[in-house]
Amino acid sequence: MIKRIVIAAAVSACFAAPAFADVTIGGSAEMDLFYRTNQSDGRAADGTLQDAGGRFLEEIAIVVNVSGNDKLDSGATLEWKLAQKVATDYRYDSWGQREAWIGYKGDFGSVRFGNQFSNFYLMQDWPYGWKGQGNLWADAGAHYVQYSRGISYFSPDFNGFNFAAQYDLGTGDGDAQAYEVTANYSVGGLSINGGISHGDGYSAGSEAVNFGRNGAWGVGGNYNVADEQPEATAYMIGARYVFGDFNITGAYRHHEWKNVTWGGWGVAPASVAGGKSENDQFLIRGGYNFGKHALNLGYQLWTEMEVDGNDIDDSDVQQVSFEWDYSLSKNSVAFLQVRYNMMGDNAGVVFPGAYQIDGWNGIDDNNMRILVGTWTGF
């Protein structure tokens, strides 16, 4: 449950009546214990991929959000947010790297300035990359996760329709930039979502990353690149329909990269250079809720990569996922999640990091993750 705290502004002592600002503290805590098959052990001295077999792992993710707002004399609202993911050993290790923005909200909608998530990414993360489908949908693709110098506009709601636009200013002497537009429409149990994301002037691959990341997550950098700068573009359309205790979700997404070289981790070819690379992605998931239980079964297809009109044969990935949730309270849930990835012979060319597909060793044609965990909101 979110706790609300009223704090007195430091300047209030200068006035006859004290001024107050409304501050909200909330967040979530998650514990995951999982087992993954066909794990990578890196490369031997001769460059041969090494198989580490199966491996037990755990992850603790605690997110703390601090946000506030102040009603202005004009009737608008000044709002801000500071968010941090803690107890994580590889990112978000200082306050503000997750989110740190300030904005204004009124009848016109709202605008935000600062370090913030890409709305296109948030759409991929939920409701589409939900229930175990996030590693291929939200965390992979020709889109970005976060803009460290972002400017965003969110429209008011127009009878169930709303849209948002974002732009990242970039740094350095080049013209690097990222921008996106997203839209949503809801009526009854039907929700339709879509958008387009584009970024240029920063090296991009099949991993969704922070735009212009410079050594640390949430920190932008100098985006200057060569004349033929890399570009990444993604667009998607998806829908979710809830009827009674059932729900069904489906989505299509297209990825496009320019001036990107593929290769390194996979078995062959060693590298594939091209001016334009593209592929498609499809997702479907069905769910059923009964009492404290929820069951969800999903399927994804990442199609073969096409480089300058030529396919990288067998670079596709298929995934089947299952999740069983059990409600422990109003704020807490326990879950069992199973994810099975089926890789084409050259999938590792497109996914150069083992971390992108559940630690896959790049040798076997499949791997699986079995996870148990708990999540609680506060």
C-alpha cells in the first residue's frame, strides 16, 4: 500500500502560513529463484563456445519510488519523480538512474523533463511482455528503454483515446537523437496499443538499451559517431481483450536497423555487415483467472533476420511460456514461471549476448528457465 507523507517546505518559515507539498513513497519488492538449462561458460582461449550445463540463480529486485506534486496558483500542477532499483548487482546503483524528472500537468495534458522511461518500452513491458514473455518482447528489439535527457508530452484522455510523444536531446557535437509516438484506446474490455520508436547516432543491436548509455544504466553519453551512423526503428500494434475470467493478448512488431554489423556470439557466420537489417515479431497469450489463481500460456516468434534483402538463415527464435500466479494478499503474489526457447542454428548471430536468451550457451538448439518467486507492492 502506498504511504502518503505531507512535508513542510523549507521556505515556509518565510510566510505567515506554512506551505505544504504532497509526497508519495511507494514501490515493489520481488524475489526470484530459478534454474536455467544449457548455460554459457564463455569462450575458451581458442574461441570455442563453452557449455556450463544447468545453473541455479536468484535475483532480488526492490524498487523505491518517491514522487510529489504541488498545486500552482494557475490551477496547473507541478509534479516530479525520483525512482531507484536497489539490491541489484549490475545496474541502477545510484539514486536517479532509474527515473529523475520534473513536469507540469493541467487541462492541456502533461509534460516531463529529465531521465525517464521510454513509453514505447513501457508498452512492450506491460501488458505485452508480461507473464514471462519480456525477455524477447520488452528487452530485445530495435527500441530503447530509457532517455536520460528526455522531453515528453502526454495528452488528456479523449473518450478512451490518449497519446504520448517523447524526444531525447542527446549530447556531444553530433545530431544524435531519439523520438517516439505511442497511442492507446480502450473501450469495455478491449484495449488497443500502438507506436513507433526511432533513434540514430548510437550503436544499436538486438538488445533494447538506454539511448546513448555511457558505461552506466540511466546515464547518457556522447552519441557522436561516423558519417554512416547506426539507426534503430521499431513499430508495433497490439490488443488485449478481457471477457469474464478470460483474457487474450496479441501483438505484431517490426524491427529495422541501419549500418549495424551482426555476429560474434553465434556459431556462423562470424559477422554479417549490411546497410539495412529487419525482421518481424509476433506474440500471443491467453489467460484464465479463478479465485486466487491465474494461469497464462503464451507463444512468441522472432523471425529470421534479413540483411540488405538476404536472409540470415535459421536466425529465428520461438518461445513458449507459462505462468501460474497465486494471490497471497491484496498486495502480494507468488508465481511459478516456465519459459522454453527454441533457437535456430544462427540465432546467436542476432543475439550476440548469452544474457539475452536466458544465459544460452550458443551451442544447443534450446534452453529453458524454471522460476519461482514472490512480488509485493507497497
